[in-house]
Amino acid sequence: MTRCTDETQAYAGRWARLVVNPWCYDHPAGGKGVSWELQLVQLLKNDEPIGFARASAEEAFEAIDIEESVF
């Protein structure tokens, strides 16, 4: 296994395996959320790029009514 030092080798569309550590936080000031700590990345095969921009929350999720939510 070789170490990748070329940042252009990680792109949207590249196949990879990841090891992540999820964790929740609840700050007294009212901030709650979930975060993911990236531990390891194994780059696999090259593929066609699927995009270059990060999707906005409005594009990624459909709006829901909080009152009807199961949460």
C-alpha cells in the first residue's frame, strides 16, 4: 500500500472506503448536532467525476414540517 500525497486523486466520483467515527454534541448554548471524524481513507478505482460543487442543504433535502416529524 502506498501513501497518496496528490490531493487531485480524491474527487467526487472516486471510489473509496472510509473509516469514520460519528459523535453527537449538545452545547449548553443550544447547539446540537452530529459530526463525523474521518479516521482512514482507502482510495479505490478511478471513475468519472460526478460534480465539483458541494450541494446546499436546500438542494439535498426536501423541506419537512417539524410538527409531523417522528422526532
